[in-house]
Amino acid sequence: MIFDFYDCDAWFGRRKLVLPGSFSSKTELLERMDRYGIARALTHHSVARELDPVAGNRMLMEELEGESRLTPMWTVMPHHTDEFPAPKELLAQMEQNNVRAVTMFPNGAYYYYNISKWNCGELLAALEDARIPLFLEFSQFDGGFDAIHDFCEEYKKLPLVLTGLTYRHGRNLYPLLEKFENLHLASFGYKAQDGIEDICRRFGAERILFGSSMPVGSGASAVAMVTYANIPDAEKALVASGNLERLLGGVKL
């Protein structure tokens, strides 16, 4: 059976450092998607990721104009320093541009701000009210799983998708999946033995979204992990695209 793969974890654009075997351009991303059988991708821009969220989001929309296979995901940050729009204005801009997902890079290696309520509460509450899925790399939580627990506890209706997980994270991830229905994970990186199968069995296939982490991850490996997982085809279809479509469809802008 051929599945409709919709990548939740891909990006493109000029980068500070292009590692061997990776790439940077939109054209190369689309070529890799064709090679691996990935139909669509939710994408953010490397400039927004590494240098300037406002400029990077603008560049993303310019590059995606007329491109039906790539869906925009904006990089957001708190507004207190006037570097970024306030939440009300941000949501208006997202509605105008049909943007239904966001990511953040608070870690010190990126934009160095605290994701706690006293700093990002207004932004995160606005995202929660609109049910906008937030995609966050595990490394962006400086407090690790304790911080993820507190985040999910505070914003129980905000869909959170963890990316950048590894096979070692299961012992801390499982109790959080058990407690918080708003917590999801991207598939690539979580390469535990029968990891996808066990999460589907314990928590439901609705909790996993197909993600490749391209351009630094392997799209081929990501597709294989889902295609050859020992789960029913109906669950594979949810992981491949159904769960991401459901989250994006639940946005209330």
C-alpha cells in the first residue's frame, strides 16, 4: 500500500552551516521528497530558524507562493522587545497568510529567551486559544522533561509536537504521553526497537506524526520507519498524514 506522506518536520533556506550530505534550497527539498515518496511537507525557513524570525517568515511566504506541496510554518517568539508582533497581531497575520502551525527556538544557541509563562505566557495562551500546533525540538526545552511536563500542564489545549527525540527518551516520554493528550511526537529520531509500534499500542496511533528532519535528517529512513512498522495500514495512514491534517484542521483562526 502506498501512503500519503505529509512531513511535519522539514525546512529549507540559506543556513549558517551546510553539513555534508544535507542541503539548503527549496528545489533540493522537493527533489528529495520526490525521491522518497513524500507528497507534502510542513516547512519553516532556515533564516527564521537561525537569524531573524520576521525576515525568515517573510522569505518563506515569498518562496512558497504558488507551491502547493509545501505548507508554511512560522517561527515565533515573544514580543516584549518589539522584535516580533504582539500575539493579537501575529494571529491576524497568520490568518491573512493561511498559516496554521508554528515553531520556536528559545534555546541559548538560537534566540536565547525563556519559554516560561512570565515571558511567553501571552503568546502561548493565544496559540492555545486558536489551537495552533506548536512544533518544538526537544533540545529547545532547557529543563528537559521537567520543562515539558510543566509546559503541557500549563497549556493543556495547545497541541505540542516534539521533534528531535531519540531512542533513549521513552522512559521519560511515556508517562507524559499517558498524562497529556495534547502531547505528540514526530517519528524521525525516535528509533527505539518497535518504538512506533509500542506507542501506537499504548497511546494510539494518533500521537505520532511523520517527520523527516530534512535537510539534516534522512527522508528515506523516516519513510521506511513508518512503511515497515508492524502496525495496521489504517494506523500507518494516520501517522503518514492523517494526524497532521487533523491538527491543522482544528485551528480556530
